[in-house]
Amino acid sequence: MLALEDGNFPLNYQGKSELSGQEVYSFTLEEKEIDASVILRKENGVQIGTVAVHLKNQPFRENYNLVEQAPIQLTIAFDDLPKQMCAVYQHRDWWSRPAFISSYEEIPERTQSLYLQGEKSYGYILPMVGEKTKTYLAKGTRSELTFTMTAYTGGLHQVEDLCFLLSEGEDLYEIIERVFKKACQLKRIPTKADRRFPEMFEYFGWCSWDAFYTDISEKKVLKKVQELKEKKIPVRWILLDDGWLSVKNQCLTDFRPDPIKFPKEFKNMTKTIKEETDIRWIGVWHALGGYWGGIAPESAFAQELKENLYETKNGKLIPHYEPEKGFGFWRRWYSYLRDQGIDFVKVDGQSALKNYYKNNEEIAKVAAGTHTALEGAVSMLMNGNIINCMGMAMENILNRPNSCISRNSDDFVPNEEKGFREHMLQNTYNALYHDQVYVCDWDMYWTKHPDATKHALVRAISGGPVYVSDRIGESVYEEILPLVYHDGRILRMDRCAKPTLDCIFHSPLQDQVLKLTNTVNGTGAMAAFPISETKKVLKTKLSPSEIYDLKGETFGAYHYFDRSFTIIKREDSIPVTLTEKDYALILFLPMKKGVTPIGLINKYMSAHAIKSIASGDTQTVITLVEGGIFAFYKPETPHRVIANGNDRTYMVQKKNGFYSIDLSDYMEEVVVTIE
């Protein structure tokens, strides 16, 4: 179906042909002189669908071209229907969330990831971004899927673009990875494995947003920094969020900060902070348009940089999407910021590109050019240090050439009664696809909050940056300690936390516990959260077999909050009962001969602290990142325990099936010898 300026027109099927290993399905509409085709080819287990549409361009008569909204619709019928599906759709321009469905008729508008459960296998469908258009899945029929392609601009008469990728198999997680490897290859961008994770985000951070919102100032920032120093909270980077910029009527008027809030600009403040505290990096927030409404047309710097700006038909000025022009804008701004002692940026509002450029330029083209320009300047002047935000539309995800970190959900909203439920829902299911390309940022939180410990546990297993937004006087030292080492490094895990297979196709808002998994140092972690809207008490089981990338057959199961230890087989499980305010964390440690170290059990992800293990006939030597409460399992009572050459056997305690020893007096690396 094509939507033209004079109506909607179904095309007539002409037949199928094969060419160079491709299947070509041809369509036409003779009275409009339209030719179209769907080209299918398979590479590395992934089916690639491309759509080509050609409308005759009359030399001087009126042309009826494609409309701006949903100009191309492709419907595909399937013989085998899925039992259950999870559709992740854009509920807002910049964020996505899941819908748990059983029919194509229930697919939400703007679905950009579809997971399918069949009788004996799984499937994954990724609507793609091409050179001009992007594709969504939309409501279909009982047996038919509908793909909608759009460029968000009318008047096109030729399109030849990627439409979708799909794959199927027995391992859903592997299928998703397979599809995204192909997607990144086709879009000429790196997967997450080939992106550089900035060093600064290995450390604990603080952001001004929920502390001050837009009412930020130099005085407030310095007061908060002094509190962090006095409380010995190991923040190593801070982010000045919205409110610092010079703006008028929602438009940027200057590269320099608001002169009332920051009368001496940034240089003196950043110098003072870095010299007088342990904070090493300072960043600032801005929107992809400069500010929400773009650049103020009447400002002096808009005139100075007019060659680097794009003026839309409705009068907005925004950094130009053409890389060589847009780069000039970002280079000028970031050169100034770097000179002021700024080390990184958070760039917000990224999926508003379609709103800026609607009926001006094709969305896929402007996204590719805009991100190339932005990241060129970030690489040159900010050492690649950037947090991408409000950018979960696929045109953003599949067009960033270098950056590594991307926000994974809508904001943490501290005073929203049901905020944790929605926050978990978005982060968990977005991670299934977002993790393939980026390290996922699960947003900031408050340490002084009714759900503070729950939020901390979520960040611990998230695999992404960890930062808070506490107001002045409200940072709680004890809530932070299980997340970080003494030097501020976070105990970051291997990937983004993802839901177990049984959670993917059944809503945790109903009668099922939401279970997240991750790995670190060969150890598996499972955290469980009841976010049900219908039940107050839920029962579940946690098993090492549910962690798809965990190796091993026999495990020590360490229950973090119960401080208990049991030995189980891979297919065994541990029953857990949770009320609506509860949560659980179990670490599954592959059993070793002699000694199985649990790690530092004063940290959520205790195994992260294990740097190395060396076992001999009579002793096991374990090197820890730093001191703390070290725990291990051993079938027999240890003869002697030595820490950095000192006999500490007298301090060893046995409880709940494992041994522990308090080595908190060691601030640096500890070598523990167990004889």
C-alpha cells in the first residue's frame, strides 16, 4: 500500500523472481506508473528485507508523490503464528516500553522491536532504518504483520531502503545479538563490543537534575561538592544538568553559561573543584538542538555561526545535519567548554530530530549526519566522553558512529508513587535490544528515598554507569558503600541486566516476579523484584540455568540479603517469596576444587572484587581489589588464613555454610592465602 497526495493505493502483485541469491517480489500500479519491489536475502542466519518504490516523475505536469506520514505499508502473511510476543514500542518520541501480546492485531503503533515465542523456537524482528526512511511495526491482522516506512517528509518519488531484519532459532538472546550484528554491519557502525567505554564512567557520579532541576547555580554546586567531600562520598564526576545555559524563549542565546547563575563562567569553579576535592571530571548537559527550541535567531552567535545552522520551514535554527557544517557548530561550543574545564557532555532530546526536520529533510539522512557531526566534536574535544539521552528511536540507535553510553529509560521520578514500576519495566525490556549497541544508562536516583536500597540494587546489576542526584545535605554514605570501592570505582558488571526468558513473554505487572540477570568474573547474578499491579505476595524460583551466558554445572548460591550459602546443580532452583516491598539477590558462583571465593560480601556484586585465584595442592591464593568482609566456601575447616602476610586465622567465622573474615582495615589490594 502506498499513501500518495491524492489517496491510498494498494499495488498489484506481479510475481516472484530470483536474482543472485535474492528473492524479488514485484508490484505495480499501472494507472499511476508506479513500480515497487520487496527484495529478500539471507546472510548469516538473518533475513534482510529491502523495499524499493519508484513513481514516475513527470517533467512539467503535477506529480503525486509520497505523503509525509506512513507513505509505504508492507504486509506479510505467516503460516505459523507465535504463541506469545513482546512488542517494544515508542510510547514517546524518545523512549520505548514493552507490550505483552498474543496476536499481530495487538501490536502497538511505532513498535521497533518484536520478540516472538513459537512452539519450538523463538524469533526476533527488527524494523530497520535506511538512508532516507525508518520502519515501524504497526497493527496487523490475525496472520499478517504490517511494516510502515516513513521519512517524516512528504514529496518523495523514489525510495530504496532497508525495511526489516528477522531471524529465528532456539536461543532468543543469541538471535537478538545475531540480528544486531547484521544491523550494525549494514549501517556501518560498531556494535557495543567495539565501542570505547569512557574511563570516567567506571567511577561513581553525581548529577544536579533532581537536586536542583533548572534552579542551579555556582553557589549551589560548590555547596553540594563540599558536602560530598565532608561525608567522604567517593564521587569522581559531576554533571551540571539543565538550567546552566543562557536561554530565552526555550532557545539558546550564547555558548556561555547564564551570567546570573555563573557570574565567572565555569573556569574558576571547575579549577577549584578539581584542586580541592577528588572530583576529576565535570560535565554539562545540553539538548541536541542546542536547547529545546534550538538557537535564538536574534542572538549574536546565531549570526556568527549561520553557515553551521539549519533553518527549518517553521523558523527554527538548529545545528546543521550536514556533517561538515554541523561539526563547525559543535567544535566552537566544545572548544569553549573544554577551555572552561568541562570534560564531558550529556546530550538530550536526540529523538526530537523528526520533530525538528519534519517536512524538511528525510529522517534517516538527518540522523546519520547529525550524529556524525556531534560525535566528531566529542571525540576531538571531549575525549569521546558523552551520555546520549532521550535517543531511543532507532534512527538514533543505528546512526551513532562512536559513542558508547545511552540512556535506557524515561527519567527516575523521585516523587512518583508508581515510578519504580515503570522505571523497571522500561529499563528491563529496552535492555534486550539496546545492550547490543550501547552500555545502557539506567539513570540517576536519590540515596535518601523510600526505595533507595532497591534503586541501588538495580544500579548494581544494571551494568551501566552509577550516579545519584541527591539534594544538598541528603547524600547517604551507607547507601552508596555496597556499590563502590574506596576510590569511587563501581563494581560494574559484564553487560546490561536482562530479563529471564520466562519474563520476556509474560507481564511482570500481572502475577509474575520480574527477574534480572547479569554476570561478572564468571559469576552469575539474579535480582528479583515484585512490581505486580495485582498481587501483594508472589512466589518465584531463581536458577543458574536462567542466566543465558553463565557457564558451569555446579554452583554455590549466595543469598545476599539472607547471608546464606547452598550448593545446587545448574537446573536446580531456589524458591523465593516476596511481598510488594521486597527484593532478592542471589549470586551463583561456579564451584571450584578446594576453595570457592564469594568475594566481598559488603558489596552487592561481591565477585567483582576477585582479581585472581591461584590454587595449589595445599593452599589457595586469592587477590582482592581491596579489603572488606571477604567470604569463601571450603568443605573442610581452613588450617590457616593469611592476609598480606599477616595471620588472620583467629578472625575467621563460619556461618550459614560459608566462612568470612573482616579485612576492612585494608584500603588497597589484599592477597589472601587459605591453607
